[in-house]
Amino acid sequence: MTSVIRTILSTSPSAASLLDVGCGTGDHLMHLRERFSCEGLDLDEDLLNIAGRKLGVGVALHLGDMADFDLGKRYDAITCLFSSIGYVRTVQRLAMTAKTFARHSNPGGIVIVEPWITPETWQEQSHAQITVVDDDSIQAVRMVRNCRDGTITTLEMHYLIATATGIQHRHETHELGLFSSNEYCMAFEEAGFQVEIDEVGLTGRGLLVGRQQT
């Protein structure tokens, strides 16, 4: 998160308030709150409950859809990281999301969006990706397979988790939209942001940095 904080302050040194959209379980907010007065928003109430226990008091958390939430206030910075933007799925909802961010941005405010994979860089897996965790606290295996139907990508995630009482199986399905760099730029530029693209970003997926016009 150091690079995110540095990017915000290099563009807007006086930035003080921040909204993390798609905040999930609050891992990003744990770091961002060290520098900003933070709030979070997510569509999943269970994830927000985890974030609330992790963050404690001092960080307001909101239940809402990133495409059309209305918190009645504005922020100096809005972040949407870990490719959460892909969950809007369509170009139309991407444009709605950019306009919603604009309505919640102070003049000169910053938005930082970590895109999902672009159509050009998408690679369908012919086999499952496997992640194994085996330490004193947990034994678990995660297997992920993905596929694509037009501009929609589907990730099937299966978990095997060993506990004292046996082995649990959990399953998740995630659908994310594929957008080109041009589609990301157009959505945020039409919403009133001046946009720059960092081709590498935090994890190799790039980073969109927009500044709200004053």
C-alpha cells in the first residue's frame, strides 16, 4: 500500500479522506488508515463483518454496489484495488461506476483503480492453479480454473480445509468483465477525470489514476 499512498500524495499532497471501494475484508484499509481518514464499501455483508472485526472502531463501513452507491459525501481519494472493478461486468456498469466515483470525489480528488485482466492479456487455463498452505495455523488447498465467454470471465474456486473435526470443502464462483485499457480510460474521462495509466501497477495488471477536475 506504500505505492498507493505515495501516488495519492504525489498528486494531491493535502489529501486527508479516502474511500476504499470493494474493500472486502479490510486488508487494504489496515494500511491506508495509517495515513488517511478511511471508510470502506463492499457489496458482500459477510466480508464487511470480517472487516469490521479486523478494523475495529474508527473506520466506517458501508454496504453498497460500486456502480450506484450514494453516501451523500465526497472524498479526497477513492481506491478500488485487487481488480474489484471487474465485478461490474459490463461497459455500461463501468461507466456508471466512474460517474458514481465522480459524484463522491472532491474537486481535485484522486481515484486509483486496479483493473482486471484485459481481453488482450487473458489466458484461459487448461489446468487448475493450485495453492497449498500448510503451517501450524491451517492446512488448506485452493484449486482455481477459469474460462471465458465473450467479455465475461468465470473463476471456479474450490477449497479443501483441514480442521480438527475433518476436511471441509468450500466452493466459490466469480464472474468478472474484461475491459480494454481504452474502455477504462473512456469511462473515467467521460465522468470528468483526467486519466493516466501505469502499465505495471501493483501486481502487473496496471493502474488507472484519475484526477477530478477542479
